[in-house]
Amino acid sequence: MGSIRRRPTPPGPITDLFDRLNELHLEAGLPSVRQTVAGIGRGVISTSSVYNTLAGPRVPAWHFLALVVEELGGSVDDYRPLWSAARRAELEGGQSAEASPVGESRSRTEVPEPSRIRLSDTTRSLWGSSIPSRNPHFTARFAELQALEAGYGQQATADREGPVVQALYGQGGVGKTEIAVEYAHRHRRDYELVWWIRAEQEDLIRDALTDLADHLELHDTRGGDSDQLIRSTLKALQWGVPYQTSLLIFDNAIRPEVILRYLPEDGAHVLITTQSQGWRRALPAATLDIREFEIEEATEFLENRLTTLRPFRLPEDGSGRAAEPDPVEEAAYRESIFELAKVLDGLPLAAEHAAAYLNETEATVEDYLHAFRRTAREIVHPDADFLYPHAVATSYAITQEALTPEAVTLLRVVAMISPEPLSEELLVQPLAREELPPEARSVLTDTKRFRLAVRELARFSLLRYDALQSELQLHRIVKAVVEMSIRQDGPEEERRKRRIAHVLLAASDRLAPEKEENDRAYQISRPHLIPSGAVDSDHAPTRDLVINQVRWLQVRARFSEAYRLAEYGFGRWRRNLGEDHLQTLALATELGHVLRQLGRLREASNLDMDVKERLRSRYGEENEVFLNCARNHGIDLRVFGRYKEALEQDEHLLPLYMRVFGEDHFQTLNMLNNIAIGLRCIGHYEKALEYDLRTHAARVYVLGEMHLRTLDSQFAVARDLRRLGRYEESLDELIKINRIVERRDEPWLQPTLLFSLDLGVALRRVGHHREALDHLETVYARHQAVMGADHRQTLTVAANLVNDRRLAGRLRSARTLAESIIRRMSEVIGEEHPNTFAAKANMAPVLRYAGDLEEAHRIDAEALDGLVRIFGQEHPYCLVVMCNHASDLAAAGAADEAVRMGERAFSLSRQVRGEDHPFTLATAANLALDLWRAGSGDRASALHDETLERYRAVLSQHHPETRAVGRKERVDLDIEPDVN
């Protein structure tokens, strides 16, 4: 295999796979590893992954194999069965091929079942931080655990496709989650990856999968919009990259159709706990019905759990020997435990509560039985059997009598928030003291008293407390029971406790979601917005938190989640608060921004226009919400190419921003940034640079040099410098940005992808054409993966990539790409958009070099006419097309017309750009060639010599354009479409 040394593999499917790869590599001409990586795209796969894919001996992940096969010209479909057979053989061997020398294959009787394969101590593994700790009192359930093991083993060995899914079904409180936890801990070494997913809310599922994405080696996407992150995560699980065996646990799944959207297509073991019976119909999952303990099992559990009540008799000889059970009292004790197991209906949760109560108090089992029977008669509720088991309600009612008032208050408040894990940071809010009622002030504002109450509730098994994480979690059944007891105390008590919950949530709001140091505060409150009823709160600061959560999700590129929360809240608030309520309109403003980020441009524009007029008429122009909405509307105008209107509006708004927010407020800085964009769009690069330098300095001071908004301003400065012809300075700025992005470890966010685009353009401008091509090919692939092929930023990357392919002589692929993006731009932003005309202008030189002179002439003429109609002939875009159009005329033999067009372009370029701008020099160099052909030799020679000297001074004598001019070759210009 050339420089790739094939490692030994055992006979059978693994060797068959690598033999075929060897043949494919030979047929492809034995390209080196580096050549293969370059063909696939830098950043998509590493050199070591390519080498190991071809050399063995371990069966590569399917994702890597498919990339290599496709690059070598093979059929991916042909290799899938080969890979599956090799992968199965490797698993059945219980080790990688590297550990099994050729000729030492296992016999069939020695092959372990896949579910029992153990990982070595050195195997790389990932254990999710959300997995609950193991229950030291776990009892029985051995049949259920064995059924799970057998189910995974049987399905894994069957000839089937799709994930191996099993569901634990049963009513609340029967211990489904405890079984799942026990299975995960028992089989921790059977899997390289074990991940826990709280599945009651769809957004929690998405959070868990995006969190998992941070731990996976995804070479094509990381950190971008959550939709793409989740798709990439599921693909990684399907392909076994980098963890080949995985277990996903979806706890408390509610809707099967939702869970189905988040299952990998193949490869993983999936365990679901649910109260829904719909899994049997939704997918071919093996469903285990989890029922209450048998009375004997419940008795065993109680005996093991009760540590202080068992009767003992001291030896009569005074020898100090260990105490022995009294036979008579022991029999009576066992009978009482058996009776308790029966009255608890064998329900594990109720048994846990009873045991905890008996361990914490001085009551006897007989005392508890008496109290249980009395309380059970008193608390009968018509909905009890539907909402929760009656035994749990009864055991809770008994326990409540033993709790301190502070513990009861805390429990009731927690029950009104959420069954999801709650952070101490969220629940202890000293600054909310004045808003809290007297009975809640001490426990919810003093950390010490809070922890005492939490530990008390944990001792009585009413909640789970993780002291290391400072998190507590209420069982859903306990939550339902506590909520019902609150309702039985009357609507005022329910309103009072819910208001406390909302006050705590609102107090966690840092009021600045744009600041990265506030990420933690928004992360810990977001899962509880919907369960706590925060969206429907009558507490205005709580509704402000909802608005800020939407804004925070946008800042973190979680656009799908932001849309769901904003759309849900907007619908509720329009009905409950009114369409013209200020908070309704504030949330609508955020919704418009999210729609635009999701590519729903027309919807965003229509919503922004409507909301803007409502705000203006009701609240005036010096209202903060109006100013934010008006800024959004300016972005809408730019998106659709209405640059002058957008700039005029933004310049009108700037004084209002300064009065309302202040000069250095981040909102004012955002407006300054938008004005600079507007100036750049209309070709006023010097003035744009002034604004961008000012904004960058202020953002460094306010936000810090590593904040994304600060980097965005630095990027804008680099773009201005390049448009002004200061190529090396522009590249230097972009290299600095790239280094900071690497330190932030977020190279796949939408803004940083844009920075990568400009780095490629800057490389082309300074003459590094090969590096620019390689870089932009990778950036384009990333954009397609992260943002989609039709996103306007992706289309902008493609419009630039056309130029790099042309310079590399790849005319066919350049033309195909140009035709594709022109069609898509026409659909997304319109045929008359400046960027659509810019894409056409970039295609024209490709057509000319390909020999299609007539079409090149037509396209350039069409682009020039459109751009002049929009901007006037002095816009830099128009000057680029004029220069290239002169080349079209020259190629067609119309030398005099070429001179006239070139003279016009040269004159305007000197006025607009200056005499030493590289684009002015290119226009001059081309004009000199046309003057020679038109018979003006002396003038042509003088212009050529002067231009060549200027080229050497401005770009250096080694720059490709300088060399081309020295050889009397034409220089073609291109347009960098603006991303608005």
C-alpha cells in the first residue's frame, strides 16, 4: 500500500475488508495519506484516521471508512456489508483484531455474547455526569435485569438494522429509573459510552445530546446550531465515532414520536423508562412491564432498609459477645414487616418512604401501620389513583408530620418548580428576601439553613441530594403528591407557593444574557421555565427572564430551542397579556431575530415591521424595545438588499440609542456595528473602518477581547482593510482572530465560520492561492453541514469559492458551483439582490476562460446593469464588473470597445479607490493591454511600466498578480458578496 504498511489481521471478514481496501487503494493510484486527507477536506478527517482506516488492524468506524472509500472512487454501498461483517467478527472476538494474531481465531464456544463483552481498564470510555449514583439499597429486580441483558444480547446478534431499544414500562413509583440506574452501573464496562437523557421535555433531550456533542470527536461539526449538532451526534453514535459501543438511557419518556426523532439509526443500545404504553406501537422495542414488588420482595427490601428496629437479645453470661435476635420478638417483627409490605401495596417508592421515616424517628412498625391506616382513610382523593399511587400519598402525609416547618416550605416550593434537578444557586437567592413571604425567607436566602432543610428531606427520602453538584431532585410522584396537598389547602396557598417559585427564577436572571460569564445562570434556570409555569406567570420579572432566555439561546446559537420557547411564549402572551403589551412585543422582537437566523427571512421581516409599528404608536421611539425591533428591521432591509434604506434608518436611530442606553452600552455598540455594515454595503469603506475601529475599542473595554461580539468587530476591521486594498494588514487581523477562536474552542459557531470565510479570502488576496482554495473548500463543507446549503452565509462562501476554483484551473467545478448558487440565491434573497448580481459577476470570468465568450459577455452586462441600477456606477462592485467586462470585449476582438470600458473603469477606480489600490492597478494593467491592441503603443507601454512598478511596491514582486502583469497577462477581479 505504498507508504501505508498493512498490519496483520485475522482470517475471515476483517481480512476480507482490508483486502478490498487494498485493491481500491491500488486502483486509485496509491495516493498518500496526506493526498487522501486533502481530497476529503482538511478538518474533516485526520491523517492518523486515514492511515488506520487503510492499515488496520482494528475495523475503522463506518464514518471514516465511508469518507476514504468515496475519496478513492469506490462505492460506499458495496462496502457497508463488508464493514458490518468485519465489525461483527471483531465484536464476537471480544477484542480488536490487533489483539488477535493471525491464526489464533476463537472457537464458536469461546465467543462471548456481545452484551457481556468487557472493556479493558485502559479502554477509552465516557460516563455521563448526569447518571444518578447507585442506590445502595437496591433489592430484587434480578429477573428484570437479566431480561434486559438477554434482550440486548439477542437483538445484537440478530441480523437486524437500527438501534437496539428496550423500554421499561410501569406506573410511577415502581422503580423503573432505579432499574435503569442499576443496569447502567452494573454494565459500565460493557460500553465505551453511557449517557443519561432526561426525556420529559424535548428541550432537555436536545440539551443532553448537544452536551454529548462536546465530548465526541466530530471533525465536521462542533458547536454550531443545535439541530446540526444533534444530527452529527446521532451519526457519531450510529457510526461508533469515537466510542464504538454506547448505551443511551431516556428517563421518563412521555411521547414516543418525540423520542423517535432522537434515536440513532443504528449501532447504539437504547433503554427507555416510561409510563406510556405507546412504545409497543411506535417502534419494535422490547417492552418490560415493571410492576410493584412481590410482597416477599417488598419485605426483603424493608428488612434490609430498616437498620435500627430489628430486636436483639444480649447474651446472659455478660461475655460481650454480639447481640443475637430474640426468636419470639424476631417472629413478631417479621410479621409486622410483612404486614407493612402488604399495606404499601409492594410499591418501592412507598416502601422507601416508610423505611426512611422509621429510621429517622423512634416509631415502631406497629406505630407506622396504625398511622398509615388512619391517614389512608383521611386523605382519599378522587384523582389519587390517576395522578399517583395512594400508598405514596399516605406515606408522604405521615412523613410530613415529622418534618420541620422550613423543610416543608422548601419541599412545597420545589414541587411547584420542576421534577428536574435543581441547583442550590437557583434556590438560594439572598437578594430576593424582600419579595419572599416570612416563612420562606430564612430557608431560601441562607445557605446553611437551606442545606439543613435539604438534608432533612433527603434523610426522609423525599428527594435525592447530590452534595458534590449541589443539586436536588424531587421524584415526579412525590412532586404530584405535594402539589395535590398544596391544592387541598386552597387556591391562595397554591398561588403563594407558585409565586415564590417564580420569584426565585426571576432572581436568577442576570439581566445580561449577552455576557458569557452569565451562561451558568441561564443554564440552570432554563429547564424549569415550562414545568414551573413561568411563561404564564403574573410576575413581570419572571416574564423578563423568559425574554432573556430566548436572547441567551440566540447568543449561544441554539436557534431551534430559542424559536420553540419564543413561539410558545408569544402565543400565550398575545392571549393573556394582549398583542400590544410591551413584554409581548419584546418577545416578538426576539422571535423575529430567531426566524431570520433560521433562514425564514420573509416571516422575520413581516413580523418585525408589524411589531415596530405597534411599538412606535404605543410606546414611542425612545423605548428600548422599539429601538431593538427597529434595529432588527434594519437588518431585514439589508438582507433583502435595501442597503440605503437600512443605513438611513440606522443613522436616524443612533442618537436615540445613545440617549436611551448610553454611548458604551452593548446595544449602542450593536447599532454602531450595523451602521458600519451599512456603510460597507454601499462601498464607503473608509467611513466603515472608522466606525468599526471605534466599536472594536469599546467592545474590548466593555466585553473583553475574546467575546464573540468583540471578535466580530475585529473581523469587520479586517474586512474594511481588505476592501481598502490593505491586504497584509487584513490577513494579520484575521490570523489574530483565528488564534483567539482556537483558544475559545468554538470553531463551528456561525460567527466564527464567517471569520474562517474571510481568512480564505484574505489568503487569496495576498497571493496564497493554493492555501486559499484548500481552506475555503473546507469552510464551504462546514457551512453546508452546520448551516445548510441554502443559508445565505453558505451561499456567500460558495460565491467566493468560485474564484478560488477558477484560479486553480478547475473551471468545470467552478461553473457548476456558480450556476447552482445563482439559482439558489435567486430563490432565497431574490434575483435583484446585489449578492445575486455579484455571484453572476464572479461566474463570468469562469465562462470566458472556458471559451464561452458570448455567455460571459451577457452575464457581465446583466450584472453591471443590475448593480448600476442599485448603486450607481461608482460603487466598487460596478467597477469590478466594468474591468472584467472590458476583458470580455477584448476576448471577443472588440479592442476599441474594451479600451472605452477600461478607460471608464480606470478613471472611476482612481477616484473611488485611489491610484494604488490593487483593483485600480489591475484595471490599469488590463487597459494597457487593450491600448496595445488598439494601436496606442506608447501610452500602453508607459501605463504598463508605471503599473508594474506600483504593483511591486504595493503587493511585492512575487505576488501572482505582479508576475502576471510582468508577463503581460490579464488580471480578473472578483466580488466578495456582503453577509448582512
